[in-house]
Amino acid sequence: MDVKAFIPLKLNFLDKETHYKLFKWVKNDLFYEPATIVGRQSKQKVHQEVRKVKECGINNNTDLVSEKSYTGIFWYNFLVNKFLFFVQEFFEKNNMPVQQYDSNMEITILKYEQTDHYIHHIDYHASTPRHLSFSYILNDDFEGGDLEFHLARNEVLRLPAKANSCVMFPSNFMFPHKVTEIKKGVRYVIVGWMR
């Protein structure tokens, strides 16, 4: 099986109405902070040559009691289920044995503005042993911001942004990837990781 087969792309990931509601919430109701890098012992400032993007994490923590946190819990649970269905479809399509799924995922919403980017990296780290990565593109009304994989034998797989599309790939060393610099506009993406 070609390594690119392990980078499935699903167009129209959500129905149009749900995608619209989720995108509206992401754009209007969240607070974004400068992103950190996985594996750092503390929330040290990341050098902007490495990673320049803002982030907002969501989870299913019911300890927070407010309308906004309940909305975040709803979207977290909804996205976990959508990502799990995507995984299941992939395994079934490729006649692979069913794997045990971990439904306790990390989900982060990223906001890339002009000049924002993330250099080559992998999503697995000893402090966060991730197995599968997801990248759900919410919009495509910007320039730059392509997801680019640098595979074996200097092969480059570039996935231009397509609104309401989701890509899944292994988080390991075989799938280094980057987000190219935003030239114009704002790129919103939801990323998730299965452990």
C-alpha cells in the first residue's frame, strides 16, 4: 500500500448547515491565544519562525458551567464522533482489522492570520503519544496555508485548502508535515489527535 493511501481526504465532511453553524461559532465565540508546541515543559513562548498561529482548545470538561462551555462540550463530542466514523470508514474501505478506538481525543481550533505558519513537524511526542491526526478545514477564502507532507524519497504531497474537508493521517515520524505561510486572509482549521 502506498504511503499516500494513509492520508485520506474526505470532502463535504459535514452537511452544509452543520458546517455553517460550527464555522460561525469558531469565528465569533472563541478566544484565541498564541499556540505552544507539544512536549514543552511549560507554556514558553514559541519562536515565531517555528510556529506562528493562535489556538483555542475544546474538550468535554463538565466542571465549567456556562453557556459557552456547554457549546464547546457539544462541539467536542460531535467532532469526536465524526472523526471516529472517518477512522472506521478508512479501516472498512481498506479491509483492515478493526482497531480499538480511543474516544478521549485532543481537539484544538487554530486561527492562522497573515504570515502565520508552522514548519515541518510530526504530531507524536513522548509526552503526547498520538496515533492519528485530523485536520478539518473550515474555510478556503485565503491564500497560502496549504497542508504539505514531506514523504520518503523527497516526495511532497500538497493539499490546498478546501472548505468543509477533513484529512486524516498517522501522527508518526513517517508523516512530517507543515502549514505554508498565509499570504492573505484568515485560515480556520480544527485539528484533533487520537491517542
